Amino acid sequence: MADQALRKPPLGRSHGGSAGARVTPAAPATRLSLRAGADAIGTLSLAFGLELPQRPKTSASVGGRHALWLGPDEWLLIDETGADLMGIAAGVSALHSATDVSHRNVGITVSGPDAGAAIASACPLDLNNGAFPVGAAARTVLGKIEIVLLRTGEEDYRVECWRSFSPYAFGLLSEGAEDAGL
């Protein structure tokens, strides 16, 4: 994995939003796109230190590491501690495919009582507690781009998007946060 500290963050020290919804760049993280069959899930879960979720719209989180279910054989792993996810994956003998996407993706956090409304201003998902509870994760769209959305708390979300789209996503989320505060 390339050293995240050597690369200029695409959003710098950006901040946006309103009193009800704050929009900030997430801290640097390592990310892994993981594909595997059902027979490898147990071995991979043990190696990564968390149970890979096996149901739609679910995630698992342990100590700054998150595994988001994206499809029947696909996960996005995010590690905020700087762990070498590719190194861990390379040590697993079960058949799988792992690709480091740390430099492709950027995380944006949206938090506060109006965070859901800020995201919903440009995202078609139902973000109410019953439909998208804490721990829910989904690949969806924000405006005209694909994102992965993780609800990390009652008033907290993490938006993952491609690096090249991050200024667009940040702007949409900031505008949505301002509108939610009116």
C-alpha cells in the first residue's frame, strides 16, 4: 500500500454544513475491495478480526475497522488505524480477490441532527432509522455519482466516493446541510 501521508488530501482542510449538519473530510484510511465465495468467509473473517457481513445493507465494525456488505460476494473494508489490509489478505490461503483502493476512495463524514436530511437532499435512499439503522451500509448514488454510505451513529454517516468526485460530493453534502438548517 502506498503511504497515505505522502499524498495531498483532495479536500484539504475543507469544512461545510450548518449547525445541524457538519460536513468534514474523514481521516485517511486504508481500503480494500474484497471478493470471495461463501467457503472463504470464515477464514477471511478470522484474518481481518471481524465477521464479514452476509446480508444486504449490513456492516461490521471493530476497533476502527469496518466491513461493508456490497453484494453476495463483495465487501469494502475500511481501516482507520493504518493497518496493512493487503498484507493481511495476502496471508489468507482461502480463494479470494483483494484490491487496495485506498488512493481511489475518499471518505467524508456528515454528522449532526440534520445529517440524514443533508444526505437525502441528493440521495434517493430512505435514511429513516427503520429503513437505514446504525450499521447500515449501501452502494447508492449522490447526485450523479456512485457512493458507498455507512451509518456510523444515530447522527453520523460516512460517505465513500472516488477521489476525483470528492469535491463534487463535498459540495453537494455541504449545500444539503445548509438547506437542512433552514
